Amino acid sequence: MTFTMLSEYERFDQVMKNIDSLIDVRKVEPLEMKNAAVRELALVKLAPGEPATRPEIMHYIETFRGNIVDISPSTLTVEVSGDPEKIDAFVRLARSFGLSEVARTGAVALSREMSSSEAPH
């Protein structure tokens, strides 16, 4: 499970200690945003109405590098992944195409590895 928070170090340290004290926690690791790969997944269901709007929707899905994961005569479900701002932008855009439902994972993250040129000598 990934928790995301922005705070002063003292508050952050206290939260980390509380999480680390839970029985099933295996590891607590702080990540700075600049040193982390952060992604989110969203499933967005649209009820676009007129078939004439589907080519326009398809254009936006391609622009956001989304995938259609389910389609019916009246709805289509799109999978979009990326940074949380990208997901927010797609959801805002989807509102104009009959947004019906949204399910989001929330941010997940892993630390970025330093390249050999960035490693301390």
C-alpha cells in the first residue's frame, strides 16, 4: 500500500513511526517526488450518447495513451495510467463526454535508481 503525503519532517516522521508499528507492515520508506516514479491507474466509464462523438473521444483516448477495456452500445470504459495530474486532466475532459463512473487506484511509487553519472564518487 502506498501513502502519499506532503508535510514538515516532524509530522512525516511521526506518521512513519505509527505506520511502521503496525503488525503487517514490512517496510516504510520515504520517497521524495523528484526521486520517485509515481503512477496512478484509472478506469473511466463514459456514456457518450450520439455515435458521432465517438471519433472525437477516440482521439482523446489516443492522446492520453489510454486503452478501451470494455465497450457496449451505450458505454465505453477506458483505462488511463500516468501521473495523478494526467489522470485528473483526463477525468476533467471526460465530463464533457458523458462521464458515468471513475475508479482510481491512487498513487503508487517506487524509488528511481541513480544512473552511474549521478552516483556519488
